[in-house]
Amino acid sequence: MIESLAIVLGVALLAGAVVLVKHRFWPLGPDEEPREDVAEYISMMVGVLYALVLGLALVSVWDTHSGAEDHAATEASAAHQIHLLAAGLPAGQADRMRGEIEAYIRHVTDTEWPAMAERAPLGAEGWRLLNEVRATSQVPADATPAQLATGQETLAQLSTLDEARRGREADSTERLSPVIWFGLIVGGVLTIAFMFMFGVQRSFTHVVMVMGLSALITFTVLLIYQLDSPFHGLFAVDPTPFTLYF
């Protein structure tokens, strides 16, 4: 957080310094018109177009981040239900299922979560552990009606867990398009640059305007950057839903 605030402040101070240099070495000539009407029109158009790009990027990364939270919560809840449903199976089978689902959860929290934070591939171990749980959930041929019902509900929860896991894996590799990043960077530079291209008679007002706009744009772009990695950074989704149940 401190680094992000330092970057915002640094960009704002740099923009303000450029304004002061511009007024010091390239002041508005006595015969030059400020052209504030043209500056207002062009700045408005550039600002509106850039706001569209910012909005598109922010909505995109926010949806991905929210989806990652939902998938993690759903996966943890399904695993917890499977752990509870094991009580309805024969004793030996129930103990195996509890041990296997607990091993899966430990693998998710201890191995996969750090890998997702580093944007590394998850590998196939998680799916292997999940397949062991699925194999153990098969009820014997002489199962009672209650055990059959438990087996069917366990399979339903395994299907929910499977889907949530696939969603979590997709979220860990989801990234904002480089085209949108290009628009964010170039659009931000253009938006700020247009404030240097037209005359503003009061240098103090000009400095305040440029510093404020630069800080706001930098803050928004940094926010998008942090949200673009659902399992890394200031707003990272943590494994709390899993550790809460196990």
C-alpha cells in the first residue's frame, strides 16, 4: 500500500514539476491567445474516451476478482459438506474419505495457494487427490438406502467442488488484455499531456490541476493492476474459506 501511494505521489509531483518548467522556460507569449475554448473541448473529449477505457478495465478486473472469491468459497463449502457426509458411510470408508478430503484441502492451502500467488501452474496433484475422494465415495453393493442417499449427495457435492476448482484455476491465469493495458497507459499520458498543450494563465492553478489529475489517474491504474491478480497483491483472495472449515 505504501509503495502504491508513493507512486501516486511521485507521478503527481513529477507532473507538477513539468508544469513549472513549462511556465518557466516556455511561457505564453503576449500575442498568443490562451485558446481555453479549444483546450476545454479537446480535454473533454480525451477525458470521456479515457474514462470509457478506465471503466471497461475496472469492471473487467473487478468481475474476475469477485469470481475468484465466489469460486474459493463454493469449493471450500463443498469440501466441508463432503467431510460431513462421510458420517453417513460405513466406518472404514468414512475415515478414508475424511482423510482424503483433508489431504486435498492441505494441498490447496499449502501448495496451490502460494503457486497462484506466484502465478505458477498448479499441476495435476490436486486433481489426483480429488479423484481419490471420488473413488472412495462409491458405496458398496450391499449399502443401505441411507448410505445410497449419502453417496448420491456426496457425488453432487463433488460435482460442485469440481466446477468451483475449474473456475479457481481459470481465475488464477486470467489477465487483462494487453490491448487494454496499452489504452490505459497511452490514454493516461495523453490525458495529462493535453493539460500542458494549452495556455493557463495562473501557474499555481495549472500545477494543482495537473497534480490532481495525475494522482487520480495513477491511483486508478494501480487499483486495476492490483485487482488484475486475484491471488496476489493488496486485494488477494486468501484461503480463509478453507481454513475456516478445516
